[in-house]
Amino acid sequence: MAKILSNVELAPKIYQMVVEAPRIARKALPGQFVLVMAEERGERVPFTIADFDRQAGTITLVVRVIGTSTMKLSRLTPGESLYALIGPLGRPSEIRSVGRVVMVAGGVGAAPIYPVARAFYQVGDHVTTIQGARSRELLFWTDRLASVSHDHIITTDDGSFGRPGLVTEPLRELLEQSEPGQIGRVYAIGPAVMMKACAQTTRPFGVKTIVSLNPIMVDGTGMCGGCRVSVEGKTFFACVDGPDFDGHLVDWDLLIFRQQLYHDLETCSLERYIRQTSLCREDGSVP
């Protein structure tokens, strides 16, 4: 079992968990993920490895509470152990010098994009990072991303910090201000609608745009087929063929539809779990 060394709340309902996992830490590469189980009868949940320390033998996961399984993970304390931790899984991001790269992180996407940005920074490329969130209180890891970026732009939907507006606005400006071929790659990680918007923004400029897909996943080894995605009209499994794909070739409407298939059931499960554990408000509503 993997011991939890720390589990702290970075922002409302967003937790940073450092886990003792020396074998995974030795092998992990940017873009790869792990499957986590909080308890024996729990759900297998995929998380991109947000950071790894080979010397210390640890990996870092960032967990956003959106359902029963993630709430259970958020409530684990240092000294406790995960029931299961499997990885590293998936194909690592392709890290090779392209001159200049733009990283676009939406919300919790700031965590999985960090090791990718760091890798390009370490090979000597010029890294521009655009980090967005709905509001100031939901921003995290700004210092980490700034430390591996030559330029760091922050946007918030409500204008409470940085530039007001969406991440696609500074992205478009950078593309318009750059000479053809000057930006070698764009990486976009965040909600599916945000990644879709980034791909639509870069398409007219012909800049290759890599996205990290997060469809429904069960086993993580390509056997269940739950994580299938359509890319250029062909079916791929995100767990073994990805999670990185060319954003210009992804069938975004199908991906978003499949992500929402179990929304009502997940909401029901979370509400039941909260009531069972006496975490609901006095009026019975879900916090």
C-alpha cells in the first residue's frame, strides 16, 4: 500500500496529495498517470502525475473533489495508505526541442501541465504558460508554473486576478503576434470545453496542439474500452494510446457527451455518501 505523506487543500475542493511510491517515482515521465483506489470496494480513479521526486521516492497528485471517490481521497490523512496505486500508465508526452512552446492550463489542468512545462524548460525551449481559473481563490501552483516559464500569464473568468477573460484570448494574441513557425507547439490541459476552444483557436494558425484527454476510465490497460475516444475518425483508447492526442483531430462533441453519461448517478452517489457520513448541512443540502 502507498503511504500518504501529506494531503493539503490548495484551493476550495482541490487537494495536493504526496504519496510514497518509489517504484512509480523512478519510472514516471511527464504526461503519464496512475490509477488510485481509496478503499477496497472503491472506484479506480485516474490522476495524471503532477510531480515526481525520484530521490525521495514520492509522487504528487492533485485531486479535485467532484464525486464520492474524490471526496474519500480528500479525507485521507498523512500516515494512512491508499488501498491501491497503479502506474505509471499511458504514453509519456513527447519532449523534444521545438524552440518555443505555449502551455495553456485551465483550472486543475495547472497540475498535469507542470511536469510538461518543466521538461520543455529543461531542454532549453522558450516556455510561455497561460494559466486560467474561474476566480482568484481557485488558482494554485502559480509559483511552480512561473518557475518553469519564461512568460507566465494568468487569467480569471471573473477578473479577480490577472487578466479578465478566458485563456483563449492571450493564446490568440500570442499566435497573432508570432511569425509563422515561431511557436512550435501548444499544450492545452483542462476541462474538455476549454481544450476544444484552444484547439479551435490554434487551428487557423496551423500550430500543432496537444491535449491530454480525460474520458471515463476503468482498468487503465486498454481492456475495458471505457476510455475510447474518436481521433481523426478512428477509435483509440486514452489509457494506452494517450492520454496525449492532437487536439485538431479529436471528436470533441463525442468526448464531452461520453464524459456526462453518468453525471446523474455520480451526483446521487455523492449526496448519499455525504448524508451517510453526516457531512451535509442542517437543511440537508450538499456542501
